[in-house]
Amino acid sequence: MRFDAAGLIPVVVQHARSGEVLMLGYMNEEALQQTLVSGMVTFWSRSRQTLWRKGETSGNVLRLVEIRQDCDGDALLAFVEPAGPTCHTGRVSCFHRTLDGDLVETRMPNSVILTDLANIVAQRASAPKEGSYTTKMLTGGVDRIGKKIGEEAAEVIIAAKNGAPAEIAWEVADLVYHLVVLLQNQGMTLEDVWTELRRRYGG
């Protein structure tokens, strides 16, 4: 790897499951070694001129999943599992403004919503909430969830036969939600599906 004249290398931090870019930081060799040994992302603070473990005061640490270097060896990409918002403003990602400085509410990539949905379902599984539809589905088990999947799949077909794009999007969203609930019921994750798709189609 090629550190710059100040002994630093830029590190792009990306959510390991959703693919969302969370922040940009810098590491020196010591910060990199601490990250690899501890499993918690540690940076070099250029303003304070000291090492700092992300989340050491807020608790919003970044657990390292994998780290890669780019083709030139002068930048790193850290895949992480964040324990809360990454930005000091309380937002999930530090990249939430346009070039004009306006706040952007839409997070990227759009598929991040799948990870958010899976997290919500997992939270309902670990902490059931009275009156929650998700809790009701999970409590009903595979029979109730499977019945709903069958109903939603049929509604997708009907919407397609009606040639109604908005209706199709609505029904597919319902189907995807119930499939995520089924994965939770079976002790599986979206990553299990991604792995199978990757096995089939490569990349």
C-alpha cells in the first residue's frame, strides 16, 4: 500500500450489507493495525493529530467485516457493520448534502431499504411489539407467513394481467416484505439469498 507524504491513506467506509457509503476517513499504519487487531475501525484524526476509534464516545462503532485496497494501493475500502448512525449529525451516512448544501433525504443505493426492512423485522423478532403486524406474522409462524406469500404472489400476477404498473409495484412490495419475514422466521438473512444468486450468476 502507498501512504501519502503525511503517512496517511484515505479509507472509504461502506455498509457491508446495504452497500451504502457511510463516510471517508484516514488511517496511518498504526490505525490500520489497530483496526485489523481489534475488529473496530480506527482512524487517524488529522485535526487532533491522534488515533481515534470511531464511536468511542457515542457508542456508534464500526465493526470491520472486510477491508480491501484499490488497484493503485493508495486507497482503502472498509466494509463495516455500523452500530448506529455514522455521521456526527445523527444521520446514517455523512453523505447527505447536494453540492449546493441542501439536505438529501433519499439514501443510496435504493436497495438500502431492503437492509432497513430486514433490520426492522429482526428487531420485531427480538423485541415483539403488541399491535405490530410484523409481530403478528412472526408469531403465526410459517403457516401464516406462507399463506400470505401465496396471496401476495397471486395479487402480483393479477396486477400484471391488468397491466397496472403502480399496482404491480405495490403488490411486489407486499410480496418482498413477507418474503423477508419468512427469512427471519427460518433463521436466514437476505445475504443467504445474495449468496445463492451470486453462485448462480457469478460476479
